[in-house]
Amino acid sequence: MRSKHRHNHRRYVGRRRTERNRSKLTTVLIIIFTLAVIVGSVFLGNHLKKKAEISELNREELPSDTGAPDTGKVSGENVEDVTLGARPPESFDASYVSYKNIDEAVESIADGSAVTVLFRDGKGELLYSSPAAQKLGAQSEDTANPTATDMIAALKAKNCYISAYLYVSELSEENAATSSMVRAFEGALISEIADAGVNEIVLFGFNASTEEDVRSLCAFSAEMRKKASLNIPVGVLLPYSFFTLEIGSELCREISRYFEFIAVDYTDAAVSEDLTISDVIAARIDSMQMYFSRYSVRIVLDTEIEEYESVKQTIADKFVYSKQRIYRAEIFAE
């Protein structure tokens, strides 16, 4: 009887030891699994963080590798990469000041304002007294227009940020010799205005609806920067129709390599029977949100636009931060 009792006791003790070992093993496995989950989460978090940083870097760097596929058709052998200058402010609201009333504007604008000034309109007429144009016989020396230096000095007295608009001739149908001469003249105007003390220059007048147009535009920027030492931002104003093109993303990516900023022309936005001007602007912004987020495209409005305060609020609600006004009737010489 005693031996049987000892045998049963040994069986009980062995079973209890096995259950205790199994419990320890389960605990160890749980700890290992928990550590694996924690370590895996850390590695996954770091991986996603790196991917996010790379994605953000790709959006900030020029050119961007995101968006539409790069066909390699835009860049031409005659277009060289350029080193861009300073960057414009991330956010500003520039009002229009006509060359005709610079002195009057100085009295009314607030100190530190951002202003837009037109120096050459859509018909190619110079709206300031240009020594470069006068030497070439393109402008009379007795013009009544003020010099660029005088215009800018008056605005600088109010610590203004000055955005200079300058029309550039469309030369798609011109021969190479004529194109070279005209571009040299326009490069001289750009240097002249930059040297006078503006904070940025916005070029307009380009037809940018095809790859050939964009190649010509980029070549002009590369050539201009090669000949003129510009340390201010140079931007380009493009029509709204450009951003509705099927290849607009690809073309915009190429343009962004040669200009510090891109602006969209909303001066032709108009009310209709069913839509207010704010509705029209909101619809346009919605249709090109990718461009605003990727390239920080600037909106340009007509200075005589109706319900301007309402439009400004619409723009702010759509997270577009930079906008400026210009008088459409003067910029296009209507």
C-alpha cells in the first residue's frame, strides 16, 4: 500500500512539474511575441517615416518625380539646367499699383504692403522710361513715363514688396535670327528692371500649350539666366487653360525647373447666370488642386473683380496662400 501511495505521489508531482514548465514556456512565448510586435512596429514606423520624408523631398525638389509619367519629350538638347535664385515669400497678397499713379499710391498704401506693377503690357508697349530701349531706338527719349528706378524708389519708401510684370514676345513663328535679337532685348529689360530694385519679376505672354512651346520657354529662361546675374525670383504667368491640358502636369513639372514660381491667370474669370464669381473661382481651384499643393501655384485676379472680399475668403478656404491683383485692361492692353 505504501509503495502504491508513493507511486501515485510521483505521478502527481510529475504532472504538476509539466504544467508548471508549460506555463513558463507559454509566458516566454508571449513575451517573445510581444517584443516581436514592438520591434516590428518600430521598424515599420521608421520605414513609413522614411517613405514620407522621401515623398515630401520629391515634392519640394525640382523637378518632381511624382504625378504624370515623364516621357522625356519636353527637355531639349538646347535647354540646360539652371540654378534658380531666391524664393518668393510663401504667402502674400499683392494689390495692383498702376504705373500712372505711383505717387498717389504711395500716399494710400500701408507700410510693408506687397504691390504689383506692370512694366510692359500685352502689346509690347513699355510703361516706363527704359535706357536700354532708348539706345536701341525702341522708345523715344522724351517719353513722359517715369523711370523704373523712380517708380521703385517711391514704393520702397513704404517698404513695399514689388512684383514686376513684364510681357515677353511670342516668337514661335519668327526665324532664329529675329528670335535671338528680340530675346536679347527682352533679357536687357529684365536685367534693367531687376537692377532697379524690384523683389521679383513675373513674365507673361508665352504660349505654353505644347511640348515645343514649353521647350522654348525653358530655353529662354536658361539663356536669360546665363547672361543676366539675377538674384531675385523670376516667375511665369500661365493661362488657366494650360492647367486643363492632358499633359499639363508633365509640362508644369518641366517649367518648374526653370522658374522659381508659377502663377495662374484668373483675370478672365467672370460671373454667369448660375454662378457667382466666387463659385467660378472655387470651381477652378478644385479642378487644379494638385498644382496648388505640388507647385504652390499663385492666383492672379483682375483688380476690378466684383465681390473681391468674398473671393479672397474663397481662396483662403481652399488653402491657396499667395494671390495678387493686376488690371486686366492694362496687362492685355484692351
